[in-house]
Amino acid sequence: MALAARLWRFLPLRRGAVPGSRVPAGTSGSRGHCGLCRFSGFKVMGNPGTFKRRLLLSALSYLGFETYQFLSQAAVVHATAKVEEILEQADYLYESGETEKLYQLLAQYKESEDAELLWRLARASRDVAQLSRTSEEEKKLLVYEALEYAKRALEKNESNFAAHKWYAICLSDVGDYEGIKVKIANAYIIKEHFEKAIELNPKDATSIHLMGIWCYTFAEMPWYQRRIAKMLFASPPSSTYEEALVYFHRAEQVDPNFYSKNLLLLGKTYLKLHNKKLAALWLTKARDYPAHTEEDKQIQTEAAQLLTSFSDKN
């Protein structure tokens, strides 16, 4: 009945007819022939068979539209479920340290429109670039590839804190191939995106840590780079070790022992501030941090070397 009621809306009415009233099957007293049936001023030539066929076609058209809507909605639900499944697999591989497998998984979906998938692909591309067995040529290609994925993630969802974070990271990496002028110019953009990431998610320790690295980098900028920066920019980016320390400690408060590099940089920053006691404390934590990745192993080695240099001087 519901379908029939909806179909009546597609049929023209007689002049003056009330919607929902029955349409006459024929004209004055005719039985076998419909003759000229008038609907809303339109003449329809035919017989009852023609009318039934038209009614059937209208029904099929309506059913086809309903089916299309249902299938479209089902496709969206299926696509969403598939993306969620891919993200779960990706996060598992990331936590397991399966860098290359993660990249191979996500690279299959590089044309995706999903920001969550794209920033993860940017991260995976960058992680493969940093592997010791990756050639310099491959590394450069992966660095630029990672920036493109991060950029697309940001375009798809500007409210995604991770997209801001990884865009800033990848833009920083590209600076190594673009020269000092571009690198300094990009520093302003990088800082803005780190700050935006922290604003969107104040509980993300990594974004806070990265802001600390930004401060540390400009605090230890060599004198010749400072001079170039002053020549190129009226007010070049600058920071202090004290500012860096605030961010590193803040990251540690949000998520204690979340990252071996944060421990290492706390130690190195205290060294820059000539506080050897606290430097030794944090460097020891970095050295003893369980190594899950290749980077963790490199950090363990650097921390151990710095601690050894302590004992040699003492």
C-alpha cells in the first residue's frame, strides 16, 4: 500500500481531480477501449495494457531508485568498516616495529581520501626512509612522498591533530634537501603546525616533544646560520634551551617514558645548561630504555657515549 501511495504521486491528475482519487479507466460508457484519457490537460493515447505497462515501469523506476539508495548507503558503511580494519592492522604493525610491512600495507591505499590513513602512510614512508639499509636516493624519494601524503591528509581534515603533526615533521625533513633559506622559512610554518597539533590534542606527548625539538634546534643554531638567517629575514626564528626544557618536561608529564628520544634530549638539554647531575639522570634513563626500534638502539648508544664522557672527565 505504501508503494502504491507513493506511485500515485508520479501519475498526472485530471483537471480538478483531488489527489488520491481514482483515475477513470475509460471514457463515457466505453468498455474495451480507453480512447483518449485526459490527465491534467495532457492527452495519453493507448489502452489498458499500455497504462499497466507504464504503471509497471514507474514502479520499477521507483524501486530502482530505492535500491540504489540502499546500496549506496551499504557501500559507505562497508568502506568505513574496511578503513577501520586497515587502521587496526596498521597500528598493530606500527606497535610491533614492522616498518616495511606497515609501509607495504598502507601503500596499497595511497589514493585514499581518508585523513587517518594518509597521515599513517606519511609516517610509514618517513620511517622507511630512516632505515639504515635505505639508499640515499630512495630516502629522498620517500621523504618527498611522505610530505605529499601528509599534505593530502591535512587537506582532507584540518581538524586532525596528527595530520598537522606529520605535515610539520615531513616539511622539516624536506628542508634537508632544499637549502638553508628554505629550511629557515619553513621553520615558521613548522612551528605553527606543531602548536596547532598541541591545541587540538593537548594530551599528545609527541607533539609537545616536537615543539621542544624545534626550540632546541634554534637554541643550538651555529653562529654562521644565525648570521644568514638575519640577512634573509627581519626577525628569524629563535629560541632557548630553557624553552626546550619546558616542552620536554611537559611531554614527560603527559606520558612518562613514552619515547627514548625525549629522555635523551632532556639529558642533552641539561648538559647545555651545565647541570651534569640532572643530565646524568636522564641520560641513564635513555640508555636503559627498552629498545623496540632501530632508533631506540641508536639513542641507547648515544646516551651511553655521553655518560662515558662524563666519567672520563670526572
